[in-house]
Amino acid sequence: MSVLEKTVYIRMRNRIIASQDQEIMIGDIAQVLAPEGMERAIKELSIHQITKRDSNYVVIDAMKIIRKITGLFPGSDIQAIGPAQTLIEVNIEKRRVLSLPFFILIWLLLFFGSAMAIMNFHDDVSMKDVQSKLYTIITGEVSETPLLFQIPYSFGLGMGMVLFFNHIFKKRINEEPSPLEVEMFNYQQSMDNYVMIHENRESMKRLDDN
């Protein structure tokens, strides 16, 4: 078999979720493109057995996969494409502790906390005075409670929040991600990169280690 006929392409997945005591195969954490007869054998190679000694995250390096494949198919040409590592998140079953009273308490805290934040912001920028001046300029009348501006502004504030977060309860308004979802995505990527660097022993090595 020529070198071209023994070329294997692997592309590591960024992240997978596995359960406890699950055996991880190469096909679970990487896309494999190989000659007929090799691809299935490579995908079914066991690369890691999750045990209770593992933490919540396990990092599999591409070099470990390459060593595993070359051990089964000596002389094969392994071409790694894309990410060099795969992060395995171990799904640990947790007892559900969120009861109805606890949910209501959290909802009330978020509701009144948000209301206080909006009220304090409006007080800082003197929103009431601004609306009163606008009402006087437009109508020529002086009013301490310019409901003509305050009521539409209150509805507009709520609509603006809905459009900003791009959700009405669980229903998405359009396919564009909301700013909150983008920030959560960036946070998840940063956390994954941190875990990959600190959990992968192959990526850090002390030169004075014996």
C-alpha cells in the first residue's frame, strides 16, 4: 500500500459531552477520513475510559490519537486538521434542588433588582426633568407628571429590552444571536481555552521535572 493510500485525515472536535463511566472512541471526538477498511477501525479505537477519578473536564490531545492510530497502522501518514485538542465535559448527574418557592424568590430578586437599577439610572440622568421640559416645549403647559411621554416611554423601554435580548420567554424573535448570547459564547470559549491549557499535561511541562 502506497503512502497516499495510507493517509489518514483527522479533525478534532472542539467539545463533546460524555456521561460517567463512558468509553470514548476516536470517532466520538474526531472526524476521520481514511482509506476503506481503515476508517471504521480507527473510529472504533478506544482513546479514553472515563472513571470517577476524572474531574469534570478531560482533555484529549491530537498527539494521543496519532500515537494510537500509528500503533494500529504503522507507517500511516496522519494529517491533523483544525483544533489540536478536544475538551470532554463529563456530565455528572446532580439532584434537582430548584423548588417552586426558591424559583419565585429568585424571580422576585431579579425583578426588583432590575427595577431598582433602571430607577437609579433614570434618577442619575434626571429623566423626569427632561420629560417635563419636553412636554412644556411641545404643549406649552407645565406638568410634573408628563404622562404623554412617560407611558409610551415605559412601553418602549420594555419593547426595547425584548428586542435587545431577542427572546419572548422561550421564543426567539429572529435567528440572529442576542448580545447576551454572544457574550456567553465568548465566555464559554475563553473558559474552554483555559481548561484545555491547564488540564492538558502535554501542553505545559517544567524543564526541571525529573
